[in-house]
Amino acid sequence: MRIKDFKLEQFFTKHEFTAPYLLCCSDCGSFSVGELLELDENSEEELKGLSLGYTETQGNPLLRKEISNLYENIDPDDVIVLLGAEEGIFIFMNVFLYKGDHIIVQYPAYQSLFEVAISIGCEVTKWEMIEQNNWELDIDFLKNSIKNNTKAIVINCPNNPTGYLISKEKFNMIIDIAKKHDFYIFSDEVYRFLEYDDKDRLPAMCDIYNKGISLGDMSKTFALPGLRIGWIATKDKSLIKKVISFKHYTSICNSAPSEFFSILVLKNKEYVIKRNLNLIENNLKLLDKFLNDYNHLFAWVKPQAGVIGFPRIKFNEDIEKFYTDLLNKKGVLLMPSTNFNFGGKHFRIGFGRKNMPEALEKLEKYIQEYYL
């Protein structure tokens, strides 16, 4: 198996731990161990007694129970816990797809959602969102892209990097198309529960479609990327068995402390989600004002969910040069659209961190000094 370099992850490897201001991250500001232990008065003693032996390959039963509580029609046995969402994507595509299969992938997207399939030898059609139409998806394009060898539709909603949220009407249309052609739908839902208006929240794909696979993790909505805990939920029992079998060749099992903290956080999910949404709301107000104040320099489709957006520079500058110069002069890191294999002059901006206002001030000073 040959796979191309992961541009986004290489970018973070180079800059994440050296740049003073990360204004491009896709997660909420994380918790400390002490903060997590304060969620339950008995948690510290339970942690001290935790065995650091091997854990169950499918995941701790208590953790799978808590994950199943995030859904309407999912049992603990319908869940397999994995090493982050990334392992979920990698294993699913390796057990489900074969050389010559065709998939249709919402785009722009996290690279592994299409790159793993390409490395297997699959055909990939990129279902591009339309910025001029508020990043909307064209359903006719989906219909016209179907081939005899089409096997699955891959969606990411709420979307990384745009913050786009599919309407319920369009969501149901996608499912109807999949049912008509007997396709699977792989749904990356790592930002679910971070909708700014919970009335806009979509049902989980695994809850409403028997060939639906929902991908979740602790990194985004629950602000704990360091735990490296993700999962797949689906009613397809045979697929769960295949994922478990493949996992024997990757992570084998999950970290016991990571599972412990995941259980603790999911038991207190309402508090954690509210904390993160409050942070997002305050930061997004600042970001929206900034981009509107400088709308002669930036184009901006305001996100509907999550902690990231995908603005575009209007001025005559290469996006790579723009982010590099900003980093060198002000220590602020933005994510150029080139890391999503997406042309144009877009950049991903994140607003889930506590120091986001300070980073935004640095960006504004840079703009005032060099572009006004």
C-alpha cells in the first residue's frame, strides 16, 4: 500500500508546537487532568486503582454504553472504540473498499476521507461545496456522479474546514439517493453537538439508515484530542466484525487511561458541550466582526456549527506567502487551503481556543501594518 503524504498533519508537525498563536486549530481548548477529575468526586480514587493492562479490542463496555447514549437506536455492541477518528477512517476504508470501487466524497475535506481510498486503488469523485452559494452541496451533481461501481457516499457534517451544515431536507435527499442505489453512507460527525442552534442538529446517520456509519471522537466536541479516542457506530454487525479483525493489525486495543477519562467526560457531556459552545459563541462574535470590518480584504461565509471557518483573501497575494509572512512577523498560524488540496486563496481559521482573542488581535495588527 502506497499513500501520499498527509499535508495537514505534516503542516502541524512542523508548526503546532513552535508557533506562539494557533489560529487554525480544529478543536476546542482542552481540559487538564485536574479539571476532569473535578467532574466526579470519586474519580481520583478510581483512577489510582485503574489497571494499565490490555483492554478489550472493541472498547471498554462502559465506554461503549456511554457512546451509545449519544444516539437514538444504537446499542453498545453497535460501537467499536478506536484510536481517534483517523483510525476509524483508515480501517473502514480498508475493510469496505476494494480496488476499482468508486466513492463520492464531500469536498473540501480532511485528506484521509479521500486519500485512503485512492491509495487502495478506488475512483474518487469530489463533491465540491459551492462557496458562492454559502458552501451548499449540489444534489444534481451527486445524482450525475453515480456509476455502476459506486459503493459509498462520504460526508462530513458539520464540515471541516468550512463549518457548513447540511439542511435536514438535503440530508434526507442524500439518504434517499443512497437507499435507491443501495449505497453505504460514511458520515464523519466529529463536530456533532456543536451546532449553534440545536434545532439544526441532524440525526446521526447510524440511527436512521441501516447502511449508515457514524464516525465520532473525543477530540472536537469534547475537547480532548490527547486521549486519541474515536469510534464507529453502525447497525451493520458484519462491518463491526471486520473492523475489529483489522484493528488487531493496528492498535490492538485502546489506552486504559484514555478510556477512563472518556467515560468520565461522556457522563458529564452536557456540562462539557455547554462549556465549549459558550467559548465558541464568544470567539465567533469577535471573528465575525473582524471579517466584516475588513470585508474589502476577506470573503467570509459564517459557519453554522463547529469551531472552524474557511475565509478567502481578496487581495493579490499567494495564500502560502500570506500565512508564512504572518507566522514569521506575528507568530500567528493559519491553515492554507493548499493543505486540503483545494485551490484558491482560502485559509482555515479556528475559534475554539481561549487565547483566540489575543491571536486575532495579532492578525489585525498585521493586516493594519501591511495591507491597509
